[in-house]
Amino acid sequence: MKVQKKMKLFFLFTIIATLLLSACSSSSDTNGEKAEDGKVKLRFATWDVGDDVDLQQKLIDQFNAENSDIEVVLEAYGGDYDTKITAGIGAKDAPDIMYMWNYPQYKDALEPLDSYIEDKGEEYKGNFYEALWNYNAVDGDVYGLPVGYTTHVVYYNKDLFDEKGIEYPKAGWTWKDLQETAKKLTDKDKKITGFAFPGKPDPYDFEMYLWGNGASYVDSKGNLDGNINSKKAIETFTMFQNMLKDEIAITTEGWGDTEFKTNRVGMFINGAWYLEAFKEAGINYGVVEIPSFGDKPSASIVSSSGIAMSKDSKHKEAAFKFMEFWTGEQANKERLSFELPVLKSVVESEKLQEDPIKSVFYSMLEQSEGYNPTSFVTDDWSKLSDDLSLVFEEIFNPSTRVDPKEALNSVIK
Amino acid sequence: MFTKKNKQKKFTLVRKRVPFLFILPWIIGFIVFTLGPLVFSLIMSLFDWPIAGEAKFIGFDNFSTMFTADPQFYDSLWITLKFALIFVPLNLLVALVLALLITQPIKGIKVFRTIFYLPAVVSGVAVSIIWGWMFNSEYGVLNYILSLLGIEGPNWLIDPKWAIVTIVIASAWGVGSMMLIFYTDIKGIPHEMYEAASIDGAGPIRQFISITIPTITPTILFNVITSVIAALQQLTLVLLLTGGGPLKSTYFYGLFVYNNAFKHHELGYASANAWFMFIIILLLTMLIFKSSSAWVFYEAEVKKEKKGGKGK
Amino acid sequence: MKLTRKYKFIMYSILVLFSLYFLFPFIWALITALKTEGEVFSFPPKFIPDVPLFSNFMDAWNSQPFGIYFKNSMIVTVLTTIGQLISCSLVAYGFARYDFKYKNFLFILLLSTMMIPWDVTMIPLYMEFNLFGWINTLKPLIIPAFFGSAYNIFLLRQFLMNIPKDLENAARIDGANEFQIFYKIFLPIMKAPLTLIAVLNIILVWNDYLGPLIYLNDQSKYTMALGLASFQGVHELQIIPIMAMTLVMIIPPVIVFAFAQKYIVEGISGSIK
């Protein structure tokens, strides 16, 4: 009896000890700035998930092999990237290099890159699409190197078009055309609707529709009044609301990709994120430019992704070396499967301008040059964005459907 | 070890120290892992700290902003209280009913016990994803099943009236843990007590009221307090399932604090928010605790306090 | 007890009704996990996939180093559970069976730690762990468990308070010292509630998402919950692998529960005599 108990205790003790040991041994030294082998260690944070991470790891392995004095460690934070980055920055333990899009909010923790870029010369900078530098800069200071981008386009379901014998939309079409097409596509018996857009649109994205109609949320000084409630702006919202009232469009709970995948929505607007997913789901789709309001070409918001350097990084030279690699021609080509290249030379060599799908994103990019999203103009975009989001929801939610004029005027207060 | 003479003296001294020895692990843990961060966050509430930038001392501005200039603060507080008022009693009741059900001596009860407990094993993240997948008004399976029954399902996540119901349904799904706690306690009640009562002619309901309930009052207290805390701090579900919407109808206080900290990067303000809630919950807990002397009966105290003498 | 047929019928209907609510989401998750990408989004929803794709489970498992995640999760779960059992039984015993100075104050203080919102203490805690050199190790997830958690201590205390006082008085008269009383008399009695705590802790830690997210950096340290969450990107939700891994992830805790049931059923009183 006694012996048994002792044996039991002994076993328990051994198990605990082994586990403790393995727990401690698995603790590594990524916090230490230099690894034992004298290499400079760089932490690199990405928000990508799944296969994309594997691809990135392969690229990094290649970089590590080519640079014997540097070791880059990939940290994939996934969907809660912002929470993780915020915690790291707040605790002064940010990764050396990190993916970034929301520069205005993080800029105080980032290293300005202008001097690094200048050293590389005009030609280096000129190879990136000009429109993208604006999205990687705040108040004229560049904080990130462009890695990828997407503009928004109209995705349309070819099968649904064929079923009704409707011609596919073409570049240069108007919102009126879209509405007519949506009307033809809508089939109540089959529960098919012509067009879909988010019931709680991201205000950052939605501004592109105002741009297309010659309006915006704020003027260059950040004033809302007279801009978000201008005649043109109200007109834009009214148009969207009317599509719901006419039942040729529905609002979606998410971004609309799932509804599109169910083959019950003819058209929806979003970025390049879904190209692969739609292919995998076997959807027969096409893409086309966002329709215009008639008098001038449509515009798209640019969702850009860049990489930035922490201002607390201890190895800035090495970090920039890696950033250069990460934004270079080869890396751009390697990422073709999930990221649109940002270098003109790559777009040319890969003949992307001739690709029936990808070329649309580039023409939207060229068309959208010169527009400045409100998030880069106003001081407190995250709060304003919250307020706008609520107002947009009030306009589109079936249980409220507030008159756009009234709703937009309420933002001013 | 020591002589008989000072044994008595040592004994009382030891008796005085012994309880502290037992609770020592927690005291150390509290000082090392809790106290520092807690004080830090209290100090932070007096600062304007945009996380990425420098912190600036602003006195009680965060608190005055919260009470006078931020309507969302009151809205979120109200919604959260409303949720707690629905959720806490409902959850307790369901947990208790389920715990009683799974003590029934009928065939296959083990299977039901496992089924009822199963959802409690699923992580909050997965719970939100699964329910979000089923609740969708366009392609969700729930409304499809309802439509087969000839019922037009509500827009669960779009209609503000239904959104809070959705949250209640999804959160009550994980009631298993609480059920298990009740169950463990009910199982601990000696059979003799029921037998004796049954001989006295007490029916099942009478037995439940005079034996089961009084004996499990300590765990009822535990479940009340922990579910009040859980309800007032609910975050995962509203963050992932509804995002606070539709129309901010589920913008709970937990989400309000989280967004202020991680979306708006106002860590000082978020600390002020958090501390306010901390104090509310603390007061509420103390209130419940104070009241407990009137309705919670501990066997260990039975003799001392001459209360609730039953069964023995 | 004699059970009438009517009573049985009512009982079973209630049980089945509840089971439907608790089980259906799992069934739907399983159906979804076995579908092809096209079937998942077909409308009306399909209740039976044409060919159930069990390979979806393998694909999901292989898409990330889940073997490593599993190991990490196991280490954290087992060690925290041991830590919680040791520390919480001691602390709860101290609070439940003794009277001492500042007891009520300390107990309220203990309870109050349950109410601390993590949003705002997380960053200072991060700094502290960073100072210890614990970031990107499993230590921040494990070591605090050896100092108890308010939830478990409170729960255990409630059970301990419900044991008559005569028990330790008798032992004291027999000359047992305080620790012996705890170890030899109370620990065996507490089998049921200790099992309960172990089960609750295993589930909590196994599914913990925010802790690992904040304190771990690279994939070699990730836990299962983090792996599950990485199927959810900013723009897209990979529903099939999420459903598959959710189902895989519940297996270990369910096994634990199956074994634990036995001890919980015994209850606390069974062992007093």
C-alpha cells in the first residue's frame, strides 16, 4: 500500500519534471538581440494566414540562406494582428518589421523611411506605382514600402448572367447600367438578387463611391460639414438605399463574398482577396471596373499593404535590407498567387496588363490616383469611422432605413 | 520536536500562522502577477496614452470625459446590464434544471450528461463562428429549417431586436460548466437525507425545496457571482459574432473597453472605463456576498451560527 | 424509486429537446466539415454531402504544424492543471477551514481578481513577462497557475465550507498536525470537487486564445487554439478547416470528461465515511 503510493508519487513527480523541463527548454532566445551564432535576429510580423504563410516562410528561408549574418523569424498573427501588434508596441516589444496598412494610427511607433529610400535613388522609388506611396505615408513622410495592394472591382457571376441571357458588363459602364442589369438578374422565385453590398460598410471603403460622384467625407482641412452632407454625397447614399427599396439589391452581414459563393447574388464589389477562394469554390466569375456616375471615371479606394520598421528596432540597417528584399522583383513574383505586384517592371514582365482579371485592378489603380482617403486627412479616423459606420448602418438596415439626408446631417453634430 | 512546556504556546502561534501558510501561494501570486499590472492600469487611467506615442498626464480628464461627454459609455453600460438581467437568471435556472435532469436514474442518462456538457468544451472563438454560420439570415441553416416548417425566420444578426436574443442563445449553449458544478454538489448530498424525508412523506418537489436547494446554496452563491462577472465582462461573442451591431445593439461594455484600447488606441481612457466597471462589479459582488449570510448555509458554520439546521 | 411511464415519457422528451439544442450545432459543424467547398455554399443547404470528405480533417491538420501545437497545448494544459490543483486546494482550505485576521478582506481581494478586465492589465503584464524574459515561451501561460486562480479557489472553498467542522476537530484531538489534517483527511474527501476543477481548468486552458496570442510569437510555440484561429484571416473565413479542427479540438477534453465523470458522480459525501 505504502509502496504503491510512493510509486505513484514518484511517477507523478517524474511526469511533472519532464514536462517542466520540456516547457523550459522550448523557451528560446528570440528576445535576445543576437543569437548565439552571432547572427542579427529580426522579428517579422505578418497578418497572412494559411498557405500564404508557408509561401512567405519559404521566401524568408531563401533570404536567410543568402544572408549569413541575418536571421529573420516569421511571426504570423492572423486575424487578430492588430491586437497583437498593439500589445507589442504598448509594451515596447514590437517586431522589427511588420506588415502595416493603418499608418496614421501607428506612425509614432514607426521609423520614417525617406532617407533609406533616397539612398536607393529615384529609379528605385519610381518602379513602384505612384498611387501607392501615398498610402504608405503620413503627412508626406514615408513609413512603409509597398508590398501589395488591391483596388475594388465588381465581381459578377457569369452563370447567372448566362442563365438570363444578359451581356457581361464592360469597362466604362454606369451605375444606371448596373441597376438595370441587377433588375434583370433578380429572380424572386429562385431567391436570386442582382447586386449585394455590406449592410455595415467599412467607411474607409465606402468613400470611393463618393469620389466617383465628385464628393468625399471631408475637405482637405478635415471639415465634415458641406462635404459628407453635400448634395452629391446624399445622392450617392440615396442611390444605394433605393436599390434596396427596389429590391434589386440586398445587404450582406459580412463583405458579401459568402453570399456570392452561394450563387444567389449576381454582382458585388470588393478587393482581390477572393480571387483564389472563388476559384476553389468553383464559381464562374468575371470582374469589371466599378461603374461611373456618368461624367467622370469611377474611382476605387486602395487597400494597400506595406511593411514598416519599428522605430525601436536595434538593427535598422539589416531590417531595411530585408525590407528591400521583401519588396524586390523576385519577391513580388513569388507572391503572384495571392498578392498583386506593386512594381511596374514586374507587371510588365508578367504581362499582367493582358490578364483579363488582374488588369482590371491595375486600371482601377490608375484611375484612382490623386484621391486621398479621409483616414489620412483627419486626426481621429478610428472614432470618426465608428460614427460613420453607425450612420451608414442606419441608412441601410431594414429596421431603420433612415433618410440619407437626415442621417448624414446627424454626423456633423 | 519541542518540549511539552512550550508546546501549548508554540501551538497557538503555529495556529495563527498556519492559515497564512495555506493561502501563501495565492498571496505571492497576487503580489507578483496581479498587483503591479493593476496599479499600473490605475495610474494609466490618469494619462492620455495613444499606445504608439508618448503618454501624457491629464489628471481625471478620462473620467470626466467618460461621465459627461461620451454617450456610448451610458449606452454600453445599459445594454450590458440589460443582458446581465436576462442572462444571469436564465443561465442559473437552465443550469439547475439540467443538473437535476442528469441526476435522474433513468437509462442512457450518461449519454445525455455528456451531450449537455459537450458545448462547454468548445472555445469561445469556435462558438461564435459556428453560431454565426448557422444564424446568417441569407444562407444560415436555422432559417432554412424554419422555412421548411413554414416559419419565416427573423434576421437574427441584422435586426437589433433579435441580436441580443441571438447572443443569449449562443452564450447559454455553454451552460454545461455551471450545470456540472451544480451536479457535483447535488451528487454530494447523502442519500439518507432523501430517504429520511421520503419516510416523512415528503414528495420530490418538497424534497427539492427543503433538502437540495438549502444544501447547494454555497454553489448557488458561487454561480451567481461568477455569472454576474461573466455577463458584465462578456466580450468574445459580441466581438466575433455581432461586432457590437446591428446598430450598436450589442455594443457591450466589454467591447466598448476593448475597442477603446485596441481599435482607438486610447489605453488611458480604456483603463478609466475598465476601472469603473471593476468597481461596479466589486460593489455588486460585495452586496451579493453580504446578502449571502441570509440565504447561504454552510455546514461548517451550522453549529456556530445556529442557522439552517437541516438534515443532520 | 418507481418510475411511471408517463414520467419517463416526459423526462425523455425534455432530455431530447435539450439535446437537440446542444447537439445540433455539432452535427451541422460535422456536416460542414465533410463537404466540398462547392457544397458548403450550395443553397438550399445540403444535409448530406454527396461524398463525405474525411480527408478534410487530414488536410486541416496538415495545413499547419498542428503536431507541434498539440504538444504545446498538452504541456500547458497538464502543467497548469497540476499547478491549479496544488495551489487551489491549499488556498481554498486556508480560507474555508480557518478563521484569521483580515480573512474577509483577503477573500474579497481574491474575488476581486476575477473582475479585473484583462484589456488594460495585459500590457503591463506583458512588460513584466518581458522583463522576466518569458515572452515567446510557454512560461507566462503556465507559471501563474501555480499560484492559484480566484475562480477555482472560490469554487473549492464553497465545497469545503459545506463539510462539518467536527472532522478536523476529531483529528486534532488525535494529535494530527495541521498539514496532516489537510493532506490525509481533506484531500481524499475533495476528490469530486478537485476533479471538477481539473476538468474546468483543462477546458479553459485548452481553449485559451488571448493569452497565447499575446505572449507567444512564432509558430513553434503556438497552441491549438491559436492554430484554429489562424484559419480566420482579416478578409476571409476558411469555414471547412475551422469546423474540422473545432471538432478535433474537442476530443481531448471530452475524453477527460468521460473519465472524470466517475469521480464526480461519487460526490463529496461518498468519501466522507
